[in-house]
Amino acid sequence: MSFLAAIPYPGGFGIDGFMQGLVIRLRRRGLRLGGVVQHNDPLCADRCMAMSLEDLGSGTRFPISQDLGAAAQGCRLDAAGLAAASAAFEGALATRADLVLVNRFGKQEALGEGLRGEVAKTLLAGLPVLIAVRRDFLPAWRDFAGGDWCELPVDEAAVERWVLDALRIVA
């Protein structure tokens, strides 16, 4: 069994809410979680969302969006905020979290940036990793992950089963 699992999801699907719900379920089971999940809070009714990554170990939130002003068509990802969120992975490694979640493998990771290095470092440390991957980024994901990963459906019960199976093997 692989210690890496990805949840491919279609564009437009509310993956952030799904991952937040999964965190609640796993914490109810007493699991120590590391990594990050994304939160999107309304910034302005007619513009973008204020995006942040929550460190699942400490609860700290790292802003990852830049408001480009009233004339902008949307927001821009703040690479500095994304880099600051890498602290969540340092904490997960230091405390040997049961599971490390990653909000998503997205455009930055597909370009070789973002949280890609943190995911690799976490896997090399032997911690199970669960990540969401939008379907249009699956080719880049496959290039990164190779063949040693498990594809999971967007289904909380199925994901929870994988987590529990992975933890039995690690223990």
C-alpha cells in the first residue's frame, strides 16, 4: 500500500469544504494531523476571496491571496504566503503527525513550485500524505508522483478507510 493518496476532483467542485469536513472526521477519531487546508473568506462581494492556508498542527492561518484592487478581475496567489505555509510541514515532521493533508496540487506545484518540495520531504520522512488534485492537473501530478500513489474518490468514507488502512501499516 502506498503512503501517498490523491483525490482527483472536477473543476468547480468545492474541494476546500470537502477537505475541511474530512479534517473534522479524522480529528474525531483522535488523529494528529499536519499539513494545510484552504479557507476562502469573502473579501469583497464583487471581487475575489481572501484565501488562507490553515496549519492543521497549530491552527495558524497564512494568507495566500493578494487583492489587486477594484479594477482587477480576481485575485493573485501570494507566493510569499504559500512559502510561509511551509512551516506547517516542518511542524508535522517534528511532531510525527499521523497524517499530512495538502489542500491541493495546483498550478504552482505543476510548475515545480508551491508546496511540492514539502510534499516530497514529508513522504521521504515516511509520513502518509493525502492531497487533492484538480483533474486538469493530473498529468503534472503523475509526472511528480510517479506510479506509487493511490487514487481515491471524492467520498469521505472511502478516504477515511484509506487513512485508517495506511495508519495500520505505519504503526
